[in-house]
Amino acid sequence: MNLLLSLLLLVSTFSSSLAKGAFQSLLPSEDFGDRSNGFLAWAISIGKSVNGVPLWVIEISDKPGEEETEPAFKASFGYIGNVHGDEPVGRELLIFLANWLCDNYLKDPLATLIVENVHLHLLPSMNPDGYTLGKRGNANNIDLNRDFPDQFFLANDDEESRQPETRAIMNWLRDIRFTASATLHGGALVANYPWDGTRDKRWTFYYGCPDDEAFRFMSSIYSHSHYNMSSSKEFIDGITNGAAWYPLYGGMQDWNYIHAGCFELTLEISDNKWPTASELPILWKYNKMSMLNLVASLVKTGVHGRIYSSGDGRPLPGFITVSGINYTVRAGKTFGDYHRLLGPRDRYEVVATMPGYKSKNTSIWLDEGAMTLDFVLDPEVSVKLKGEYFFLILLDKANVLILLTK
Ligand SMILES: *[C@@H]1O[C@H](CO)[C@@H](O)[C@H](O)[C@H]1NC(C)=O
Ligand SMILES: *[C@@H]1O[C@H](CO)[C@@H](O)[C@H](O)[C@H]1NC(C)=O
Ligand SMILES: *[C@@H]1O[C@H](CO)[C@@H](O)[C@H](O)[C@H]1NC(C)=O
Ligand SMILES: [Zn+2]
């Protein structure tokens, strides 16, 4: 009932707002849900724009809305469209993507893989007001991709004075614990990866983040799966470091990587920002395999696994680091699952840590495929008998060390 209601709301919201634009309504003729195997999609609003328009997210999964572990735990991927109001191609392509996945589940292997193994969240429009007004910024004329707290531009640090759209995205990203995401922009054809800003604001130069290798790998998956992005004359291989192209501050990409544990790409998916509606099917055709393969990379590449306690076998919300890369990935609270994206390489040393437990590390060889790697950590429990005194260090549910004496 709730699902149906929210789907209907979504449909009516999109119909009315799309009807005002240059684009035709691209809504499904039927509801997303109930395609032979139960619901595949539902929609929720994660906040409101300045003018009070809900920010609708379509979630696609064989169990939408559930944090689940069986048959395999799932990583989450987010696509965000229309950050800039005058770049509406992304918002339309996300509707194509939602429809294609729902229509092809159990018919196409890639659709089935994504629906069954990824929680896919699609936010077609982050900036519905800018879209309605046909301009880049939101209703307050703020460029939302300059509105995030920034590691080098501290003027943006106050979270409360962010725009409502920005705050909604920040809360959503922290809430879902996305493994990766991508925003869809227009005006160029390139896959852009962090950092977007540099410490030295005077120059434009390549400024890679700790996971530069993984980001170049992910960006290449997009550009090589695209109709002709990788044959770009401006960008080698159709990919670019953000700062090497033009530095920007307050962008979503750097914030996601630093604060949300989420590997985010900024995808420029069409040279023409606002093409005619009749060009959308061809733009979908050009980007379709890229959009699908990027989501599928969460399943097909990287290292994934769970962290357990050797004592009682319970899942641990521990930390995963990789030697030589200054970045920490957190395991989930409920299932202790982690998802660490990495490019192919001969050797990585993967380290699992958890307060109150002994760390463990394993060396792995990673080719283009994914690897499953579980860690079983031993608690640092010690029992000492000293005369008639008895010291015992225990771990309570929150993994706080407690010292009992008797
Ligand atoms: C890609 O193809 C489109 C459509 O044919 C064309 O307009 C565009 O210039 C091409 N871009 C590159 C980088 O080859
Ligand atoms: C690792 O990154 C953190 C920020 O996430 C930074 O404060 C720290 O200095 C870095 N460490 C090294 C060794 O670069
Ligand atoms: C990995 O384990 C070995 C011994 O088992 C240890 O010498 C090394 O310092 C560990 N590396 C890290 C990064 O913890
Ligand atoms: Zn843009």
C-alpha cells in the first residue's frame, strides 16, 4: 500500500514537472513494481527543494528498502541527476535506466545481476527548482555543486547554512552508506574523478586522491563502455582528474569520498546541455552500457567480505585499510560487510582492524574480477589471576573495554 502510494506520487510529480519542460514525459506506462517477481522498485522522498518540491529517489532492488544479507550482502550505488537545473539529460536517462532494469529483470543477465546484487538508488533530479526555472543554480541561485563542505575551502564548513537540497543529499549519503555514486552532468563528454580541488588554488594541475588508481579504473569502465567517450580528443581515454581539468571547491565529489565513504564520479554525458527530447533515446543508447557497467562494477571488481569475531561469530563493524593507501572503509553495523573498490594490481595488503580485537592482514592478487575476503578477528581478552584478585577484561555489546575486579 505504501509502496503503491509512493509510486503513484512519484509518477504524478514527474508527469507534471516534465510536462512544463522541453522534454516529453518519459514515464513508464505501468507502475515500476510488481513485474512477475514482486516489487523491484519503490520511491521515497529524501527532502525538499527551496520551493518545496520533493526530492524523489527510486530504489531498485529485488528487496527494495531492506538492508539484507542473503543470498549475498549488497553494496549500494547512487546515481544523481540534474544537479545543475539546466542539465536535464541525466534526469531523463535515469528514468530510462529504471524502466530498463524493471523490464529486463530475469530476462537480461546484467539487469538480473544488478537487481539481485546491488541496492541501486536513483535521484533523477537534485535540483527540481532549477530545472523548472531552466537555470543552473537552485531557487536561491546557488550552484549546488559548489555548496558542499570542502577540504580546502573552509567557508562552506557550516552544515546548517547549506542549501536544503545539499543538506538532504548529505544526510542521505551518510544514511545509506553508499559504496559508490555518480552525478550526471551535461556540457562535455568525460568521466571526471577526485580531487576536484587543490591545496594551491592558483594553478590547474593533476591532484589525485589516495585512491587515484581505483578512480581511474572506475572512470575507464564508464568511458570504455560508452559509445565514443574514450575516443575523446580533449581527454586521454575520455577520463580526467577534476583538478587537472579545472579546480572547483564545494563540489559533491570530494565531499562524498571524504565524508560518506563513497567513491563518486562526475560524469559529463552529453556535449549539448539541453538537447531536444527526440535526441534522448540515442543519448540513452550511447550511455546505457556505461551506466549499467559502472553499477555492476560494485559486484564484478574490488574486494568484498565480512568481518567476524572469532569468539561468538558475530559480525563486527570494523575497518578495512589497504597498505599504502590512506583511506579507511567501514564495515556495516548489521552484517559486518565491507566493499573496497580497487583497480587491478599484482599485490595489495588488506588490513582489518577493530578496537578490542587483534588486527589481521592478508596479501591478495587482484585481477579485473572481484574477490571475496572475510576476516575473523580474535578478541583481545586476557584473564589474569593475581593472588586472590581476579582481573577480567570483557567486551560488551558496544565493544567497550570493561575492567572487572573482584
Ligand atoms: C561522439 O558521437 C557524437 C554523435 O555522433 C558526436 O556528436 C560527438 O562529437 C562524438 N564525440 C567524440 C568524442 O567522438
Ligand atoms: C591521511 O589522510 C588524513 C585525512 O583523511 C590526513 O589527516 C592524514 O595526514 C593523512 N596521512 C598521511 C600519512 O598522509
Ligand atoms: C601484516 O602482518 C605482518 C605479520 O603477520 C606484519 O609484519 C605487518 O606489519 C602487518 N602489516 C600491517 C599493515 O599491519
Ligand atoms: Zn553540471
